[in-house]
Amino acid sequence: MFGDGGRRETKEFPPTLSCEVPGVDAPEWVAEHRPAVESLLHEHGAVLLRGLRVQDADTFQAVAGSLVGTLYGDYGDLPHEKDADRVYKSTPYPNHQSILFHHESSHMPQWPSRQFFCCVQPSAEGGCTPIVDGREVYAALPEDIRERFETAGIRYVRNFVEGLDVGWQEMFGTDDRDEVVRRCAAQDVECEWLPNGTLRTTQWAPAVIRHPRSGEPVFFNQLFLHHTACLEPSVRELLVSLFGENEADFPRSACYGDGTPIPADTVELLRGLYDSLAHRFTWQKGDVVVIDNMLVSHGRDPFEGERKIMVAMGDMVTRGELSKGPVAV
């Protein structure tokens, strides 16, 4: 037994804390077991909470809130759950495609240190949320590639093209262009309005960080969600037909921080590495997974049937906080 009414399972990854008390108050149970959750997160980067039977946004928000100081309610990249200001729907992406590995908002000036997923409806087939430990990625990278990313970081370019990505109004939560410019300037994000009205943002971010608690180096970025080498051939053909061959005009692109291209074969090597290090588990209805977003990346496998996963995030970290101390790379 582990604590009061719980059982710890660490043979599988992520390690599981199982609640064995029928009808337990889920937020209270999680709050009581917070030290155990934090210990497992520190070691493994992820914890599966099973047996709580969480099914609604309010309970999920309360569960997540019991493990962080503050939940984040202004995330523009995901749609909110109905009547839930700090719970989001999962990424609306075609069922037959994978969502590639990423650390949430790692390309942005701030990101959540904790991210939560709750399974309302597991899919009939597929639909796993695979996770990869960024410490293992860092350790496994060839030295020359690792040093290149450490030194240069990544430059992300994003064009908010209506109908192809989240709109800039949703992303920034405003219709005021001047307000967008002010916010970008405050966060050291370059932005410009193209002649057709599209907003383009350009920002530098580290590709490697050191974890604030342990000081361990972590490969921490969103390269796969931005680099054009990760596009499916049919999607790339469509984008070329719409925007031409200049990848900077695509909705998303990425290069080294100094502006030089990241070779496609480097990206393919990284994708193979992530696939080899990935851990998967089978969702059960009511499961909650907690991840240390600064240690592990996550993705989504293709699936069939209905699937619903709710998302929450909290205890935001800013890039400036990292740069103030010895934890920055």
C-alpha cells in the first residue's frame, strides 16, 4: 500500500498511483498524495493517477489545482472546455495523423512546468499519449548535434494564416493589432503584419535547458511541430501550391537560432531517437496523467473511434527566470 487508500506501481512507465477507495473525493485524495506525486515526477517526469474516475471539467480542474499553485487560463493554442476557464480541449488534429513530440509552449517566452491530461473517453483503437524523457534525448544525441543546438538554439517563424492554424485573435485573446504588437515587444518576439493581413511572429528559444530543480540538461523544444521536414508530403505539396517554395511563408517553420537551416537528416535522426525512447500506456476512462513539462515531451498517436482528453496546465515558468540563475544553458 502507498499512503492511505492508494497503491504505487513503478514497474510500468509512467509509474502509477492507484486509488482503491470507492467514491473518494478525487481532489482531496490527490492533495493528500501530493508529496508522492512530486517525488515520482522528480524521478520519472510523469505520473498516472488511476481509479479516481474523473469525468467532468470541474473535478479535473480541482484535481490539477491541488498539485500546483496556479492554473493557467490564457492559453491561446487550445480551445477551452465549455464553461471551464482553466481546462482545455486537446489539440483538434486529424484522427489519422500523429501529433509529434513536443514540450508544451517550449518555443514561447513562458511555458507550464506542470501539464495534466484527463481521459473522458478512450478511443476504440490507438490514441496513446506517448511520452519521452528529454534528459534521455540529450544524453543520446551525437555530440556535434547536441552542441549545435546548445549553442544556437532554435528560431521559430509562425504565420497565423486563417483556416490553417489557430487565428491570431484566438492566440492573443484580442482583436486589437496594436495590443498584439505591444505584447510581442514585451516578450522579445518580433512581429509584423504582412500585406495580406497575416500576422508573422519570429522568436528565438533555447533548444536545451537545465531543469530548475535538478540542474539536469534537457532537450526541450518544439522542433517537430515547426520544422517543415516533419510535414507529410501531401501537406507540403499543398503549402507549396499556396505559398511557394519559401518555407518562411509556411504557417510554421524553424531553423537554428543564427538563421542557418536545420538539415532534414538531423530532424529525421531526432525523430528516430524519440521513437526509440517513447513510452506508451493504454488510457482508461477517468485516468489523469501529470507530467513535468520541463522533463518530458508528449505526443499523440493516431486513433479510431471517439476520443476525448481534457488538458490543464499550471505553475508557469518564464525564460527570464531561467536566465537569472545557473540553471540556464
